[in-house]
Amino acid sequence: MPPIKKENTDSIVQAATKASKKGPPPVHLWNPPFCGDLDMRIARDGTWYYLGSPIGRAPLVKLFSSIIRKDGDNYFLVTPAEKIGIKVDDAPFLATDFDVKNQGHNQVIEFHTHVGDSALASINNPIRVTRDLKTGEPSPYVLIRNNLEALIDRKSFYRLVEIGTTQHFEGSSWFGVRSSGAFFPIIPAIELES
């Protein structure tokens, strides 16, 4: 299917604006036909690009972010009438900050994204950390909504490490963080000691 032309993006904006007036659009319930790919990309740092140029209008980025959906390994902008493919380099959102309430087993961590979403880290919105096989560099994520994660930015990850604790998890000792009664492992405790 050929790429969607620039003039067709107006219909996406109009449909997203209409759908978002009643609260978060229920994109998980919509099943429109696939209409092709759009030359739109979300970079690892959370910057949205259209036709190779950054989208500088924050309200437009926020609007597009409200209608993004992940099906399998692919990302789409979805309206009641259209499903359009976009590229995502890593995760569609960037967690740029978090708040902590309480301490110890009662600790709750609320993440905030660059597009205004927030999520309480919990069993339903878990934190996970992957590590690059060559460098060992960690990439931390938190689930924001409906199969969509945010990459936790470096400063926030360092802050998470500061409030971390060691705990027995799945048969061994792990360093991680607690939130909403759940423990999220970051690194085996033995690797911290070496």
C-alpha cells in the first residue's frame, strides 16, 4: 500500500480532535481498515518527526499520542475510520519524571511522560529493565497504557536507583524498586557487588 499523502493527515487530526473531546479515545475498541503508512517517526528521545522534520507543536504531538496503538510489534495512529502505520524507534513515550509517595512496602511511584500521561507503577503498569547484550547498558521502561511503554529517561532512572532496595525475587537476590505492593527487579544483587 502506498504511503499516505500529506493532505490526508488533516482527516487524522480532525478525527483525533473529535474523539479526544470526550476523554481519552478508546483506540483499543476501534477496528478500522488499515489505510497505509505515514512518514511519521517517534525517536528514542521522544521527538516526533513528520516527513523527516521534528513536529514542534506540543499540542499536536499530544493529540497524536492520544490515538497511538501497538498491535503486535507495529505502531499505528487509529481513529474510528482509519488505521495508519508509523515508526517508533524504541518506545512511543518518554518518562521524564516521577513522584514518590510513602516508603518501604507502601511506596508508590507515579511516572509522568513528555506528552502529559501519567501512570502508577504497579502489577498493571510494571517497570522492566532490559540490558544491551554487548555493553550491559540498561534500558528501563514503564507501561503507561494499553500495551504502550515509556522509556524512563536517564535522570529518572538514576533517581529510581537511589530509592531501590535488595529483595529476594524468584529464587535469588535482586536490586530493584517497590511500587504499589509489587517489586520490580533491575539487576541481580550479585552484579552490584562486583
